[in-house]
Amino acid sequence: MSTTIKTISTEQTIPLRSMVLRPGLPESTCHLEGDQADTTQHFGLFKDEKILAIVSRMQSSYLTPNDWQIRAMAVHPDHRREGLGREILQFVLEQGKEARTEIIWCNAREVAVPFYRSLGFQKVGDVFTVPGIGPHYKMVFASSDTFHLYEI
């Protein structure tokens, strides 16, 4: 399957966010704080002009001022287990490497922990609940030197 990853607008993320991450909730719950910030980028993975996967990358200080947070990652239900989530997240991780971003982190749903681990993320801390959504873990992608330096 030939795919393309492109920068997209916040509005282009909403249908997939709604379908996958907030089913049954109003679309207004799909707009996130920071969506419109100058340092935020949204990406869509396309096949035949159709968005099949999305992810948002926001500058968000976790341990350093230039850390990135991954938010609202979703793959269309009809295209799960095709490697699309891995492809779009690896795209963002490569950007982070090129930008020399020390830490990329996310709040991962409990069911997504194995996926993030397979890409090199590590769980940090205990499970916590996002009201109305469910159990999550903070997960961090960083070099081993960074983990040692900050004692994450």
C-alpha cells in the first residue's frame, strides 16, 4: 500500500479523532488545548487522498523546554494492524531526532502500551485515569543517556 504523510489542519483531524478516540461524544471534545499553537503540528497518513491515520505533535515541557508531546494518535478502524500507526509515529520520531528533541512523550491508553513499547517508549509512573476516557500511562521516548541524566 502506497501512503503519504502530510501536514494537516486541526479540522482535518477531527473526524478520525471523533470516530476512534471519542466515539459517541460531541465533536467539541475532540479539540485539544494547544491544537492551534504555533509549535503544534498535525499529520495525516493518506492513501488515495483518504486520511487513514493521524497524530498531533505539540511542544510541551516535560523535563526540558523543547520536549514534544504526542497526542490524539488514531488509525481508522478498517485499517488497523496494517502498520499505519507505526509508520506515522516513526515519521514524528524521525523529526524529533532531526530536531534534536531530547524527550518525546505521551499519555498512552492502557491498551496502547504494547504498541508504544514496541517503538522504544518506556512507561513512567503509575496508571492514571483520564475522566470519561479510561486508564492511561505516561510513556517517554528518549535516549538511554537522557533517561540516566534525568533519572526518569
